[in-house]
Amino acid sequence: MKNKNIRPEISGPIFLTLAVSSIAALALITVFIIVRGVPIIAETGVINFIFGMTWAPSRGEFGIFPMIVGTVTVTLGAAILGVPIGICCSIFLSEYAPAVLRNIFRPAIQLLAGIPSVVYGFWGLLFIVPAIRIYLGGPGLSILAGSIILAIMVLPTVISISEVSILALPRQYKEGALALGLTHWQAITSVILPAAKSGIVAAVILGIGRAIGETMAVIMVLGNAVALPESILDPVRTLTTNIGIEMGYAAGKHQEALFATGIVLFVIIMILNACAQYITRKK
């Protein structure tokens, strides 16, 4: 009995320490990035830095707007390709798939999340890029190639969270809809999906955040051209790939500009995460 009374007294401070450590690590990373990146933003100007069209560190020009456009287009393409497939898969697993198929598909989907991003990039370089070059034209290294790779990479997040949101609904929702004469599909589209909307939207936002933060896979398939794209077959460079490519040899103001790029990326991802938290908590 004495040991049972002691355990909460010990476990409470331990869990508190771990929680504070996580928050402290995030705070330290945030402060470090801000301290290293804010000076070059102040020197260049926020407008010139964010909306500048030229990235030429050797000449002291640090405009990241083409990379912001590249990030948005590739992420949007991944969402257009991956989100519908992910939601349909979650509906199939939760409403239609027999137990045998669920036991096969769920581990396979989890395995997708465990594959290293460099493997996705290498696969895209060997198969997706040549296919685009042969059948659609252009260099192959393009927005479309990056969008396809990222769409595959966000599937585990979208499928898993969406499926959990659907399965968490009370059974009375579906049973009541069927009792009123709706077909199974009508019950899904008219009752189940609207009821699980907050969880599904949160899954989509988290998947988009995953796509924005990806580096290694898209480095290999985007072409990394710092220019505004004219079509989905043009090469682009994203914010993350810019940091990954140049941080190894950057110094001085060039390095500060890369940290400033990280600040912009950090703000975008924090906004997405905040939206996901708000939508998840919304009744």
C-alpha cells in the first residue's frame, strides 16, 4: 500500500519534467533560428526578402518568392493527388473492407510511413521522372514529379487519422441513417463524413504540413531551378530544398539568409499545426 502511494508522487514530477523538456527544446530551436535569421531579414527588408525574385547570395540578393511559389505549387499538387485517395482509402477500410483485407492494408499503410524519404526520391528519379519526360515532355524533374512523390508520402497520415475519426463516431449515427431508409453510401456521404469532418480536415492539414517539410525526396525530383514555373512540368525549388542544398557550404550572410528561410517555413508550418489543433478541438 505504501508503494502505491509513493508512485504518483514520483511519476508526476517525472512526467512534468519530460513535458517541460519538450517545450524547452522547441523554444531553444525557435530562438536559435530567429536569432540567426532575423538580422538578414532586417537588413534586406521583409518585403524584399519574401517577395524578391532573385536568389543570388554571391551578389547579396536574397529573394525567396520563387521558392515560396514552388513550395505552394508542389504542396497543392500533392494535396490534390493524395487527399482524395487517402479519404477514399479510409472510407474503404472503415466501412467496406472485410477483416482480412483490413489486417493486410493497415500494416502496409503504416509501412509507407516508415520508408525513408530518400527511397521515395530514388524511386521517383528512376520511374516517375523518366515517365513524365517520355509521355508528357519537359525535363521530367518537375512540379508534377514532386507532387506525385509527396502525395504518396502523405497517404499514411491522411488515411490513418481519417479512419480513426470515422471509427470514433457513435454507431447510432450510421444505424439511424440506415433506419431512415438511406443506402450505405448515402449514409456515408450524408451522415458519417460530415460528422467526422473535423478529424478529416485535421488529417488533411497535418498531411499538408508533412509535405511542406519534406526535403530529401523532393531534392531528387524537382530540378531545383530558382524561377517562377509556367506549368507543372517545369522544375522548381522549395524552401526546404534550398536549405538542404546550400546549408553545407553557406557562410556569413548567405547562411543567415538560409536561417531566415527557415523562419518563413517555420511560421507556415506553425500556422498549419495551429489550424489542425483548432479544427480538432472544435465541436
